[in-house]
Amino acid sequence: MSEKLDQLNKLYAEIDDLHRAAAILEWDQQAYMPPGGARPRAAQLATLARIAHEQFTSDRMGYLLDSLEKELGDQPYDDDNLSIVRVLRRDYNKAVRLPAAFVSELAEARGLATSAWAQARHANDWAMFEEYLARMVELKHREADYIGFSDRKYDALLDEYEPDMKTTQVAEIFEPLRRELVELVRAISEHADRVDSSALHKEYDPDKQWLLAHEALRTIGYDFHRGRMDRVPHPFCTSFSIHDVRVTNRVIPDFFNSCFFGAMHEGGHALYEQGVDMKYERTALAGGTSLAVHESQSRMWENMVGRSRAFWEFFFPKFRKAFRKNATGLDAEKMFRAVNEVTPSFIRVEADEVTYSLHIMLRFEVENLLMDNKLRVSELPAWWDEAMSSYLGITPPTVAQGALQDVHWSIGLIGYFPTYSLGTIFAAQLFEKAQQVMPDLQEQFARGNFDNLRGWLTENIYCHGRKYTLNELAMRITGEPLQTRSYIKYLKDKYSEIYEL
């Protein structure tokens, strides 16, 4: 290793330590911090963000990147050291456009808004959150202006989560997909009586739900020696290190799906982070390459695995043992059909596979309206209710089930939501390839073997960390860029069979 490369890695490792320390504070803020700690916690996060930003955008970092680009220019594209420099250069070019004072201001606003959102959601009171969201939207406008954009302001924010993706590209993907989904929902609605999910809406002991969620995580290979699960208002996964990747979850006493599939979803994120090659610890290659690739893993493990017939052939006895009374009259086949019921719902994280992307398209639309100054924050709840009626034919009875349901905007994640659907699309493309490579994959699931799928994903995606982009991974693994064909086929094949279309 050259002297300059060693200096770069040491400098970045310290910056990474600051980001990971901030992640611990953010995790604690949602999991354990008392409400009174909101303001000092926001100040602490602001300090860490400012120091990390100042170090990352320093002249020293710029000099090392310039020098190493020349020094490593003749190395192959997938060389680890060249990849570190390439990824850091992409991050650096965006970061230097943001003043340190702004980064600190944004971090503090996030800390305050996150606590305000949790209280507002609990109280079902939009007014408690409105000023904090208005402040966040104003900050994201400034961020986009600092970063710069050639077409849409939203492009600058989207690029943070899915590099090189443009608003127009997302719209071009979403519009034909929306038509396909609406048509499929319509066809399914005419056969709604084919599925009975009433068993999922009985009383389920919260502690037993929690234990079964742990069992589901162990089943798919989540390493509890390097992780844990804690209760929060809105589930998420966070990584403090490849050796410490945590999931969070919530329990609804009268709805089984929320906790169980929340664990499967966040567990998919965690498998990705735990599967990164250990040699990338404290380097720019540690972590997932983009949010769409990350969401491809959460959505795959939640739905293509967790909602498969084969999974429930294996897992149903565990469910029956935990909830013997509720399992009366059920078997693996009925459970499989119940967890795959398609019906419009208010809450995104509890939506079925077919209607899920309609929730995302709604959020994509409203975020663009906010960034284009075509909608005021004060108008958002009413707009949301009308949009839910238009997209899904239902109107939320409360703001907590409407515009207050997601934590994302409180922490400034405007531009993030499209990656959920992009990731779901990529998941189907990957899963189709996995089944070609392992034709007996469903039989493996029915025997409780999920190691081979996880191993294949580790070899092709997880181990590389941030080395390759979404389209680079798609080409390397499937031989073609991101496409919707596999996703549409997956949905139509699965739900035509379930609903006898």
C-alpha cells in the first residue's frame, strides 16, 4: 500500500467513526432516549456532522484523491484501492458543495424533527409536526441548490440515494408500471373472496410476536452475535460496523403481519450489511452501494422469501406452536394465501406486494410537488387524503394513518422513497436469476434451507459493499440493466394463481 493510500484510509476511517457514532445516537433517539433529550441530542448530532463534514471536505482529502487517481489510474476497474478512490471521489464532489455550517444546521433540524414527528404521530396531531417539516423542506431546497442540478431540483436529492438516477427516469419507470398494477388490482378485486386473511387480525400476544420475529431472523441467517432487535415507532435497520448491525421493529397486538414482516424486511437490510467483506471495515466500501440495491434485499427477503408458499410450508409449525389458538383452522397453504391478501391499505409498511408501489408513487409525486413549490406543507394532509383516494380508493381516517405515518421526512430523506420500488423491481430481477442458478430453490425453502440463497447474494452483492453501482450489479449478475419485466411477471404469475385469475 502506498503512503498516500494509507493516509487516505486512515483519514476516512476517522470520518467513518464519526458517522457511526452519530448513527448510535440516532438509533438511541428512536429506541431509548427520553423525550426531554431531544434538543441536546440534536446539538450533539449537529456537532458530529459538522466535524465529519469538515474533515471529509478538507484540502487534505482533495489532495489525496487527486494524487491517488493519478497513481492508481492503470489499475483494473474492480481493484479495491481504485474502487475506494472512485467511490470517495463521487461522495467528495457532492460534499464539497455543502457548507459545513449548513450540514450542522441540517443535522440539528433532523434531530428536532424526528422527536417532534414521534410525538405528533402518537398524538395524531399534524400541527405538532408541521413547522418542523416546513423547516426540513426549506433545508432540502437549499441542499439541492448547493449541490446543483440541470433539470429538476429533485434530481439533486434523488442522486444522494440512487447515484446517477434522474427524476424523469423514475417517472418513465413508474408510469407504465402504475398502469400494470392498477389493472392487476382491478382483476384481483373481482376475485377478492378467494383469500381470507381474518386470522391475521386476531389478538396476538406482543411478547410472543417478538419471539417469533426473532425466530424468523435466525431462520434467514441474521447473526445476533453481531446484531439485536429493539422496539421503535417506525422500523429501520442501522449499522455501526460490519460487526454491529441492528434492526428495529414494532408490534401491533391485533395484526400479525406488522411485526413478523417488519423483521423480515429489516432483516434483509441487515443481511446485506453483515455480508460485506470484513476487509472493507472502516473504508469507503463498507455498506450498501445504493438505497435501491439495499431495498432489493429487504423486499426480497420480506416478500419473495417470507411470503412464499415454500417458506410457510417450513415455518407454519413454528407459528402454530407460538399461537396455537389463532392457528386453529389454518394450515400452511391457508397461511400462505392469507399473508398474500391484496387489499388497499392505509399504511405503506403493511401494504401487500401488488399495491405497495402505488404508495411509493404517491410519495414520489408529493415530494416533487414540494420541491417544485407547487404544494405547501400546510396543504399536505389534505392532498394526501385525496391522493390516497385516487391511487388506492381509500381515505385515511386519521393523519397518523395518513401523512404522519413515515419517519423519513423528519430525518430529511426526501428523494429516498422511489428507491423502495426501484429496489422491489431489482429484487424480482435478481430472484429470477437466483432461481435459474438454483432451480430447486423453493424446495430448499420448504426444507428450511435459506443458506444457499444468502450465500449466492453474499457472493454476488453483499461482499462487494459499495464497489459497484445498481446497473453495474445488474449487468454483472443478470446480463442486463434494471428492467421491470421480471417484476411484472413475478406478480402476475403469483397472484393469478392465488386469486385464480
